[in-house]
Amino acid sequence: MTESFPVGRPSGCPFDPASEYAGFRRTPELAKVSTPAGVDAYVVSRYNDVRTLLRDSRLSSLSAPSDHVVPGADLDREADSGSILHADGAAHRRLRRMLATEFAVKRMEAMRPRIAAMIDTQLDTMLASGGPVDLVQAFALPIPSLVICELLGVPYADRAEFQERSATLVRVDGDRDEIMRVSDALNQYMVGLVLAKQSSPSDDLLSRLIARGEELGEPLSLPELVSIGITLLIAGHETTANMIALSTLALLRNPVELAALRADPTLAPAAVEELLRYLSVVQFGLFRHVTDELPVGAATLQAGDFLIAALSSANRDSQVFPDPDRLDLRRSDGAHVAFGFGPHQCLGQQLARVELHEVFTRMYARIPTLRLAVPFEEIEYRDNTLVYGVTALPVTWD
């Protein structure tokens, strides 16, 4: 029997992935699902299988990693030049090599003081306004937006415009004409930004990419730079903003864990990893195309098959994470796959870690009485977007 995908979250458990995944993990055969894109795909749900497959060269990323949940998606369209999410093999390695230096641990650590200052300034503004506030708009969105704007050299004054556009582009149920209009507008914006960097470079990622390509004798084209810029702009604030808000809600619902974090700030690095595992905000997994015969457990996939690597399921695999449905900030079991795995593992993961670490060590310490301003049951969730989160998080404090 072929089930429909995506499968829904269990009622009353907004932090948990679909309960069907537990059944998928127990079954030797791969679950086959029908997708909104109009094709059937096999769901890979176990942790070890997900890690093994995401580094296998017999899986192609030429279809977008989220196209399976987009109704009517054109799975055969030609990938945009410079799309690091779609590229395979040598084309992908070239783009990733160009970008790797920008997201190296040393460079991200060098940004930590600046990120900490941004967080403190935003907290000052939020506290001065008095509660209650929507934490999403007052804090969770501004922080990663400030960071990615500074990193890319995007004027922060343009943040409302690109936030609105990216929110449209990560919806899975949006109007196709509206999505195309917004996509074209964002593309035009980035073209203008890149052209400005080419004519007048400054100390930002896009300017350095332009210079690095020329120095290496393999300059990035305008379409490549535009595609990279758009990808980083959207990914750089959507995922982290949702992690900040959803993590706060999860901690408020687990007061013992929150109290432990407040009492011992050295727990912050482990807390970041555990919340990334527990929440797995890339909620629909990663879509891949099989290019050659590929054994997966008891099954053998054939060229032309489609596959979904269910990250949220892998991160709740009890074979790797004992008592996986419990939030445990002292957990030391296993390494999560919230950032994916293999050659396409998220380039910006170290930046996200720095941002979340600084948020966790600052916000909860500075606002010890932080609490929900509405009943938990009234919180609404972003079930219809590629990145899971809350639509708003009303909070207050004493």
C-alpha cells in the first residue's frame, strides 16, 4: 500500500515528527509514498541508512531537495547555474570549495563577538518595549537577519522585503504564479546587489567570492553569484529564526531542562545539538534521485527511483538515541543529521551553532522569568513550510 506524503504530526505533540516514522523504522522494507510532486518515492527512515545514502554518489540532487512536497513541481527542469543545492559531482565540489573558507569554524568563531553584541542590542530593545511581545518578530527573526545581512553585504534596511519574499518561497502550498513573481523579484534584487559588489567590492562574502574566483582563474558567473546569494539569504535566516523560536517554546515546556541551562551555561553547546536533533526543523526530509542500482537494507532501488531521506525520523531512531522522544540537554549519544550528511551537508552549520549558542547563553540568563503570554494550546505552527516553526510566539516576563 502506498501512503501519502507528507505524513502528519501527532495531535498535541508539536515537537514530534509523524508517528508513522516509528513503524517505518521497524519494517525491513522501505515505505513507498505518493508525493505532492506527483511521483512515488521510497522513505529512508533509519539513522544508519540515512547517513549511508546521503554520502552515496548514486543519489543525485539535480531535483531540488524539497521538490517532493511541492505540488506539480517540474522534476526534470534544468537546475539554475550556481545552485549548490542542485549540483552534483565536480560542479558541486567547485561551488562548495569556493564557499568553504567563508564558513570555516575559525571564521565563524571570529564572528562570535559581533553576533553576541547583536543579540544583546536586540534584547535591550525588546526589554525596553515591555512585554508581552511576539518573540518571532521581536527577536528570532531579527538576529539571523542581521547576521546574514552583514555576512552577505545586504543592506539591513531591505530585511522586511527579503523576509516577506523568502516566507513565500518556503511555503509548500503557495500559488505558483505568486511564487514565480516573488522569485523573479528576489532574483532581480540579487542581480543588482552582485553587480554593485563587482563594481565596488567591500568586506563581505559576495565580494570575497568574486575576488576568490578571479584569483583562482575560475571566476563565478553572474547567474552563479546570484544563485549562491539567494540560497544563503533564505537559508541563513529561515532555519535559524525558526530554531530560536521553536527551541524557546520547547524549553519553556521543559522547565527542568531550561533551569539546568540557566544554572550552567556550559551546557549551551550540548543544548544546541540536542535541540537541533529533537526539533529537526527541515521537516520534510531531503529528496534524491537514484541514478544506478542501489541496495538499501532489504531493498534494492533502481535507476529512476526517487528517495526521501527523513532527517526527523533518523534523529528519533532509538537504536542511536536512547529514549529519543525525550529532550535531554546532557545527551551524548550519537551525532544528529539535522544539517543533513555527506557532500551536501549544510555549509552554514557552524554559523547556526554560533548564533544559537549565543542566544541560549544570553536570552535565558537575561530574562529569567520569560514565559508564554498565551496558553500553549493557542500556539500555531508552520506545517505548510519547508522549515518547521511557530507562526508567532507571544511571551512576557516580570
